[in-house]
Amino acid sequence: MSSANVRVPAKINLCLGVGPVRDDGYHPLATVYQAVDLHDEVRATSREDGEITVSVQSELDVRSEVAFVPEDDDNLAVRAARLLRDRTGVTLGADLAIRKVIPVAGGMAGGSADAAAALVACNEAWGTGLSRGALEQLAAQLGSDVPFLLHGGNAIGGGRGETISPVLARGAYQWVFAMAHEGLSTAAVYAEFDRLTAGTTVADPVVPDALLAALRAGDAEALGAALSNDLTEAALSLRPELEDTLSIGIEAGALGAILSGSGPTALFLAADEQHSLDIAFALSSASGCADVVQSRGPVHGARVI
């Protein structure tokens, strides 16, 4: 019996452009991902009987959210382990133990992060020896964000978000995350986006040149000004109180404020660590915030520890 422990970061979207819904029900995306140092951990312990199990422990203040993490075959980490086993032909099973820090249904790809970590952990525990490139091919079958969470750093995402390419970038960035009291369904936000844009022409999404230029220069102020998210209106339509949270961070002097992905986590770019503390203090008394976390990025993707 062998085991492996993997740390995997959360992701944020520095921009999220959303195109018109396709025939398959998905929307084409143009996004820039950044991996940030808010990590889940997944431990995979091999077992001889072929069973794959999952258990979840929360490090979140909003512990009730973990009740929404499935502990059966619907868990994306279990699906990742099964996909790896089907691809390699191994007959072993695994006990997957997930320690959650990334918020559930928070727009930071917590489920996708656990799937990426499960691929790396089972690949190690089972000794299947797939390359990182081969794991990324499997990751693309699991979800839009999973390949990036193997990759980490900064990257442009295309297609449904699963096609990634490197970004020329300099510097590190200080972030403050305002966690909401409850999650927000990604499917519900996209459905609301479709409702709000019905009868209008939705343009094909592009990554703003100003954002790429800011990353190349390592210019935090320019990056803050270039943050964008086409799902903001839809998320605020479903959860109007998030607008108050964004306003508090802006009033505290954040260089930029945006919802992460489909929300409801709000993220704020700070000029430096002291500025990050000031923003976090201002947000800590906001009624819409369940927790406030300081973070930085970019960081590496899923790694064995």
C-alpha cells in the first residue's frame, strides 16, 4: 500500500470573456487564469480491492458548505481517479482524503482543484508514471479549469477554458478574497447570463490587450484597472448583496475589484502587503462576508508534497 499527498491552488480569473452559447450548451471563453496560494490538499492511499472512496475535511469557517461536497462517485476527484485508472489499466483502488480550504461553489475552482490533485496523487500512489502533459489531456475531459490547476502560474484559457497557453508575466500580486456566506451555482449564473443577453448580439470573447500588457510589465495598478468579468451582471442579479461587498473594497482603495469566475467570491487587488491588510480590515465588518483571506499569486499548480 502506497500513498501520495498533493497540494493544489485555487484559481482566479483576471478577466473572463463569455461568448454566445454554443449548440452543445457551453459558452466559448477567453480568460486569463492566475493560481493563488489558497490550497486544498488531497491524499491518495492505494488499496488492493479496487474501491475508490473519498472523505472531506474542512478548514473553512463556513463549514456547512462542505455538506455540498459529494462523498460518492459524483465527486470530481473520484471521477479523476477512475479516468486515470481507465486510461492506464491499473486495477488498484484508492482512498482519497480531501482537506478543503478553497471555498465550495465560490468561483475559485475548488472541485476542479481537487480533481487535478487526485490525478497527480493517484498517478504517484499507483506508480502509473504518466507525464504532466498526459495528465493535462485527461484533465481536459474532467472540466474547464482542471488543466490549468495542473499547470499553475498564469495562463490564457480558451475553448470552454480547458485550452491553456502560457502568458508572459512579471511580478507577484497581493490579493484579498471576500468569501460569501453561501456558494453560487455556476450553471445558474450562466443561465442568468443567457436570460439577460437573450435577444442581443453576444460578441466572441477576447482577452483585453491592456490586461496582457499589465502582466508583461508587472504593473499592479494597470492590472487592477484592466480586471473584467462578463458574468458580473448575472451574478449580481442572483445575489445583489455582492455589490455592497465590491463597493467596500473599492472604498478601501483596492486597485481593482472583481468577482472570481461565476462568483460569489469577490477579489480585490492590493498595492502591497500593508494595503492588503487595510482592505481586509475594511471587509471584515461587511455583513455579506463570511470570511476574508489575504493571498498572493501566481503560484505553482498541483504538486506532490
